[in-house]
Amino acid sequence: MTLAPSEPALAERLALAREVARRAGDIQRERYETDLTIDSKSASIDLVTEVDRACEALIVAAIRDVFPGDAILAEEGGVGAAEGAEFRWIIDPLDGTTNFAHGFPHFCVSIGIERRGVRVLGVVYDPLLDECFEATKGGGAWLGSRRLSVSRETELGRGLFATGFPYDVHESDDDNLAAFANVVKSARGIRRAGSAALDLCYVAAGRFDGYWERKLHAWDVAAGILLVEEAGGRVSDEQGGPADPSGR
């Protein structure tokens, strides 16, 4: 069994999200460990490459061609202003750019879709492992034909967790280091792999028992949050309220 929404509007958008995620993944595989033009954005460790831009251009062009009335929010600035649009696509064309730029094999394409502000579709594609994680609201979270379920572990000391650090970690005291140290001393292990979208997918798949990170943007987590929730997990802010990353 695979994910197949019964409503045509969702099924058509899921099919396109799958297609463009894989096409962008093809670009990433072809350019992996080749010479790249690397620039920085908000900080010296906030990187962008021509591959990020090429993947985003491909995805945005396809959406505009098939669903010209849909709104788009994409990390590298490829936006489609559709006032009052029913659907909004939230895109990270290459999540894990620093990994990609350094030849570290952990990065992905992340595409989330909202309907009137509610997350309804998510696709995350890892091109090197050829793993495509998918979720629809009410339809579960899937990796191929396998339905995903979060870990049932309840003991912190037996848990494997993931986290990350914000791009302003060199300048800001709100740097996640204290929380990181506390969990290191308490849990079985922590991984800091560098892709928020894949970290959330791994929580959905039960590979990680939990994940936290600060100062994330909507494109980092739009697909991953839905995957975790549809796999039976819970996502919140640090006070236990609804997760609401910036970018809305």
C-alpha cells in the first residue's frame, strides 16, 4: 500500500510534489562532490549554492505551470504571490546545504503544502538513499509501502535524539548549547546531522526518539511536522504549545 489521497486536488498536488522532489534530487546527485559556487546568506555558516537555486527554480516553475493559482514560499526567494490562494507550497529545495557543500551525504528536498493555513501534504526526498517520505493529513506517514510510526520509547536514558544549532550560533547567546549539554548527560545518544527535514522524518520513522531545534523557518519543517504527526508523534514549541515556525 502507498499513500493515495482520495480527493483529486490533494492527489494531483502529491503527484507533482513527488515528481519535482525526485527531479530536484537528480540534480543534487549529479552535482554531489563536484565543484560548486558557494555563497553565504545571513551568516558565514548559512550557505547557498547554485544547486539550491537550480532545484528551487525547477520546483517553482513546475508549480506555476500546473497550479498557477497556488501560493509559494521557498527558501531562496522563489515566491508566488497568490492573494487568497487555497493552497500554499512551502519549499526547501536543498535542506542540508552545508552538508552538501562539504560532501557529507545527508541532505534532502523538502516540500510541504498547506490548505488554508493547515498542513495537508508533505514530501521529503533523500536522493542519495533514494528514500521518499510522504504524509497527508489523516492519511498517515509513509516511506514507500511502509507506514511509519514514531518510537514508543518512554525513558530518556534509552533514547537517541537529534538537534541542531541556529545560523547565528557564533553571535547569539540563544545557542542551544545548554540544552544540548543536558541531553548529552541524560540520553543514550545525540546526533547533530544538519538537516531538520530529515531529522523530523527520522523521528516519524522511529529512527530518532525525539528532536528539538530553535530558530527554524517554515521551509525547514513544513513537511517534517506533518510526517511526525501522521506517524503518531507530537510537535510543539518549548512551552508545549503549537509549533509555529517563522515564515507564515
